[in-house]
Amino acid sequence: VETDPPDPSCAPRAVAGARVVVSPADGRDIAVAQGETDADGRLTLEVPAGDYVVTASAVEGLMGAPAPMTVSVRVGEATEVQLLYDTGIR
């Protein structure tokens, strides 16, 4: 149940231990890079410039997994991706 004002315990939070896989956006089923988010919900991966699909695994205690995201990585630029998990709290 959503409340007004919002309940602070329902605020967005970092998700540790999420397995993240980066694959080519052309549909090839290969992992270009992969890793697990840290305690702050962060993960840094290095990949060549190009178009990719970023996929995260389900995490215990959360509902399902985030939708895959397509991203473009450019030479010399960092690309930030935010993957949003559903807590199931309504």
C-alpha cells in the first residue's frame, strides 16, 4: 500500500548481489562482460564501443528481474545503466 507521505522503508535502495550480463545487441547469445553488483548496488564493466543488451538476474527477496536494457557505448565515455527491481510493495 502506498502512503502519503511515502514510507521511507519503501524508498528505492541499492541491490547487492545482482548478476549482470552484457551481450551484443545483435542477438548473439554471448557474454561480452559480466559481474555481480557490490554492497552499494554498483558494478563497473569495460566493453568496446558498440550496442549492447544489459540483463540482470533475479535476486532473492525481490520480485523477478529488471527488464533488459539496450545501451550504446561510445569510445572514451562512461555509460551508466540503472536497472530497477520490483520490491513487490504496493
